[in-house]
Amino acid sequence: MEAIGAERAIVVTGRTVGEREAVIDPIRAALGPRLAEVRAETTPKKRLAEVAACATAAASNGADVLVAVGGASSLDVARAASAVGSRDLESLREGLRAHGAIAVDDDPLPIIAVPTTLAGGSLSMLAGVSAAPEGPHGELDGGSVGDPRLMPAAVCYDPELVAMTPNPILVGSAMNGFSKGLETLYSSAGTPVTDATASRGLSLLAAELPALGNDDQEPNWDRLLQGVALAQYGTTRADGTTFSVVHALGHALRVHTGVQLGVAHGAVAEHALAWMFGEIDGRRDLLASALCSGTPADPGAAVVDGVGELRSALGLPDGLRSVEGVERDVLDAVARTAAEGFLGSNAPPAPGVDASEEWEGRIWPGTPHGPRGLSVSTEALRGILEAAW
């Protein structure tokens, strides 16, 4: 706060973290007179009502910074609250329903992120929110907000803090963070810099994450957090994201079933990779060099097997049939939603497109059916889901 000239903070967190004295008491003590209020009200639904309440609390307390403590829910609510300014809940709800996105205020509040999971959502300028309670089929009426000014001014990675998070939450979040690194390497939106950071991040995570699923082994929390920070670096930036096939499917599964994003990624990632390697090279050598020891004879198969082994080591479900709340009859709708929300410019490079030679310092101009990006159709996504079932 001193470094960015901030004097008064609203802490944004969830009830579980807010009630855990070992986590929240040191934060209260460290902020001291700079603390205006702790709002421990966020939920995985990331409701717009809480976004508006946070923004109102910041204004009424004269706060000049939001400190987000927790997982993706708290980080997203803080980002959205930073963006909305003095707008009331009803106008925000109407705007979100009309446009699917929240317009960013002219002077958004800075954010300091203190993540307590391994999901890798802290180095991001994007947030998702929901405008209304669930509908009859579990859908949320929601949208997003994104702007370079919503990137946190600072992120505090505290190994001891993350180690306090319950293991069932951590393993799902870890698969989410890991998949960000995977997709950055095969997405058309990658760059030489993100190739380097994601490769190193994946190497660290592949080596250290299995300890999370082993009761007899203590994870190396420092290396885990280094891996998460590197894997998520550059995944969201002013000119786009690196989110690709796995994230499209994971988001759609969450929309239709409410499943935790990391659990969804764990169920579909190896099958998405197997599909991709059946169509194109998919930068399998680069992925294999990050995930595998030595030089495998079949890099694609080694990557698919390595991702499956990691998912198994974390104790995550080996198929969608084993994920609570996911029924087979929803897969068609999931595939359609994933196809509609898929970012074509992030499709894996099409055959004959060499990302390492043709990168031009910007995101690829491909579309789902464009010359640079591999076609990612509803039928292809449905096939991946069937394989993941």
C-alpha cells in the first residue's frame, strides 16, 4: 500500500477465509489503521450484488485500494468492484444483461491480490460475475469485466497462507493453474516470452503437484507458487488471452453444472490434447520438454499420459461420469456453449503455421475457421466431451 500511495483498504474475501483466524488476523494486524473494513461475503457464484456492496463500502469508507484475499471468487469480485465506481446494483444488472460485460469506471481502484489457492487467477485483468440467482437448469445470468487497469498492482504469494487451504480445494485449483500453462504453450496467442515462462512453470508444477495428493509427502510450497506464477504469466493481457480449448470446455461445464473449474479441466484436458495431437502437431515437442524427463519417442502420447498421471496423482475424477452433478444428457449443451464462447484467435495453429517463426508480437489473427487457427467446431468439442465421459 505504501508503494502505490494507498492509505485505506477494503479487504474482499469469502466467509471461509474471513472466519479462519490464522489467515485473517495477521492481515488485520498488518494493515492496522489502514484497514477500513473486512468484507467476508464472496461466494463461488461471484454475484453482482456483492460487487456493488463492495464498491459502496469502498466509497463510504473513503477506501483507495481493494485487498483481495482468497481464491478466484474473491479476486473476481474485487476486480469487478474496482471497475464499477458509484453505479448502483440495478444499473449494473441491466448493463450486464444487455451487453454481457461491465463497463470500467474512468478511475478504477487499485487491487492488491493475496491468493490462497493454486488456480492462478491473480495475474489477470479479467473477472466473471453473475447478475441473478440460478435459473431452472442451473444457468447463471452473468457476464464479465476486463481491462488492463484491473491487473493487480501487486500480488503477494505467501506459501504458509496457501498451505492452510483445505486440500480438496487446493487440488482442483492446482489443475486449473496447471491448465493455464498447458494452453499458453499450444494457443495461437502465445509469444516467445510466454513460451519461456509457461515451460518453466509447467516443469515446476509437474514435479511438485503430485505431493498434494500424497499424505506422506509435504509439498514444496515455494516451488509450487513459483510454478503457478510463471504458468499464469501473460495468460491475460491487453491484446487478449491464451485461454483455448480446455478453458472453453471447463467454463461451459461450470455454467451448465456448477462443477469446480479445476475438476472440469482435470476431466477433459488429456482428451482435448489427444484430439489436438490427432489433428496437428500442437507444439507437442515443447510441451513434452516441459513435462517429461528425457526425450520421449512419441512426444504427443507422453504429454497426454503425463497430464493423466498428474490428474490421477491429485486424486481428481478420471472422467466426467465420476463428477458429481454432471449428467450425460447435458454434454450437447456444454459443447454448444463452449463453441459459442471459444476465442478463435486462440485456436491452436493450423497445419503449416509455425508459431515460433511467424510470431509478430501480437495475438494471431486466426478465427475458428481461419487460415492460422485450427477449426474447433461444436462437433469436435462434443467428441472431446464424449471421450472424457
